[in-house]
Amino acid sequence: MTWTPWIEIEPYGTDNETVRHLYDNTQNIVTGLPPDTVRLNSLTPSVAELLHNLNYTIHKSAKGLTAREREIAALVVSSYNG
């Protein structure tokens, strides 16, 4: 019986142009690597891109919120951070 991992991840050097574009768009400026959530969703690049954009938008736009709204934003962001 062959082992089948429960999570498949496209490699960074993939020939899949959509995944390469996703990796390029979402990479961390410091490390040059995409977040773990993006890597884990690499076989569904459109979903990974939406999750990354949601995370980024909440993090960038969480100004002027009430304490409760900041807590909710932190929960949502932490749910999608890798």
C-alpha cells in the first residue's frame, strides 16, 4: 500500500503557472516564501488567493475599530495565518 499524504502541496518550482503566480503574489517580503495557508491550498489557487487577500485586508484595514471589532478581526486573521 502506498502512502498518500492528506495534504498535497504544489512545489515552489511547479510548472503550474497559476500556482507560481499565486506564490509570487503572496510571498513574504522578508523570507521570500508564501504563507503556510497559501501553500496548503496550492492545489486550489483561487481559494488560497482569497484567503490571503482576506487576511491581508483585515490586517491592513483594522484601524478605527472598536475593541470588540479588533478582537473579531484578530480571530479571523489568526484563523488564516499559517
